[in-house]
Amino acid sequence: MRIISEIVDLRAFLQERRHARRSIGFVPSMGFLHEGHVALLRASKDENDLTVLSIYVNPSQFGPNEDLERYPRDMDRDLALAESEGVDVVFAPSNETMYPKGLAGQVVWIDPGRLGSMLEGEFRNGHFRGVATVVDKLLHMVGPSRVYLGQKDAQQAVVITRMIRDLAFDVEVRVVPTVREPDGLALSSRNVYLSPEERAQAPVLFKALYGAKHRFESGQRSSEALVRLVKESLARDAPLAQIDYVALVDKDTLLAVEGDVQQYGLLCLAARFGKTRLIDNVVLEATQFDAI
Ligand code: AMP
């Protein structure tokens, strides 16, 4: 496994492989790897000749009062895990490499428009501008055939998919299902922040979403009723959770579904347990077997 921190070295290494017509799968991450990241790496390994993992805690996607400084990091453990998963290249750039003139010196940014200002964007001003910009840079540096993203960060996947389409990147997007703890809590690097009491209540996010999904599959199509179900479940079973939002939106446009859900919906939420902010979502999909 190569560990590379400079763009020129990354380009030189990958250029040769590209010339040999080897497909490159790319998994962007902020490190502190868990089984969710591993699922992305395995999906990439399955489909590509070469897998590149980037590990970079991108400062431009953190707000001034967010957890940039205390975001968990463990490069040694990440490298060991990447090696054991058969990753070919770990790209771990410095801030100087990614933002040579600092954040204030970066003039051109990628603005995902309304996709970046709704849902998470309402609570994390500028977050998706930072995400889109860093992913844009990384895609230019790596030049992958396919990029692997987690459904866990559904809005991020929508923003990046749309950026790739609108800016005509030559890369396929693969969205990998959310990996969960046995009790349903979506794996997240931020779960380590939770106190034992908060950790005990956190699976309610998953239970509330899946409860509503089950009701949807039993015939409840009202967007309002499904959102209400989730909110009631959280209020009842997770008193420590402060809800930022629960929303039922279109899975591509992220616009709120008014009235009844038709074929698809994305039911998503964000909640804070103390200072720890967790997000989760489920995709609702009507099948011909669902009750009507
Ligand atoms: P992060 O390191 O948090 O930026 O995440 C890197 C990638 O892993 C993103 O595409 C995430 O959506 C994805 N990811 C994070 N948690 C999970 C999870 N529990 N299941 C699947 N993918 C995940």
C-alpha cells in the first residue's frame, strides 16, 4: 500500500495505472475509519482494479462552532485498517496541500445552490460549499473511474452526484447502504463523543425511522403523518435528543414532499445529544406488494 501526501506523487503514481487502463475506485473520507468506510472500500475493491482512499479532515466544511479541533483522528489505526482491506493508495494531504493559500486565500468555491442550503445546510451554514469544493479538488487529483459515497450522508451524496452531473465530471457515483451497529445506530466517527446515557438512547433515531418506514410499507402514504410518527417516537423514547429537523423529501431534489409520497421518499433527520449531532435517514420505496 502506498501512502502519499503530495499531489504530484499521487498524479505520477495514478497516471501510470490509468495508462495501463486500470480502473480506479475512490473513497473520500475524514478518517477514524469504521465498518461504514470499510463497506465503501469493499464496494470499490469489487468493481475496480485499484482503490484509492483519501483521509483528510477538511476544515472548510466545519462551521466556527463545530468540532474541527476535536474531530477524532487515528492515522496509525486507519492505515492498518486500510492495509488489511487491500487499499492500494492512501492519500493523506496536509492543509497546505489542499489549501495552499489558506481558506481565506481560496477564491473559487463550488456552491451547490439550494441543495446545500436546505436540511443540513440550514443548521450548518456553508457546510456543503466546503464539501463540494474539497470533493471537486480530490476528484481532480485522483481522477477516479468511480467514487463511493455512503447513504448515511444522503444529502452529501445528492450534492456530489449533482455536482458531478452539472460540472460534467467523467466519474460514476456509487452510493453504498448505511452500515449500522447491531442495535441500529448508524456507524459514525462522531459516535465516540456520546456519553453512555446518550449512546443508550441514540438507536431510537434508527427505530423511529424504521417504524415510519414500516408504516409506509403498510400503506401510510401521508408525508405529514410519517414525519409526525418519527417526531412522536423520538419525543417518547429519546428524551435526551434535541431534534434539528425531521423531513420527508424527494430523494433527488431534496424538496419536501407535500401530501402523499408517491414512488419514493427520503425520510431524514438530525438530532443533537448534548454537543453531538447525529444524522440518519431511510429511503421509502413503494413496491407492488405494499398495501394501498
Ligand atoms: P466521513 O469520513 O464521515 O466523511 O465519511 C466518509 C464516507 O463514508 C462518506 O461517503 C460517508 O457517507 C460514508 N459513511 C460514513 N458512515 C457510514 C455508514 N455508517 N455507512 C455507510 N457509509 C458511511
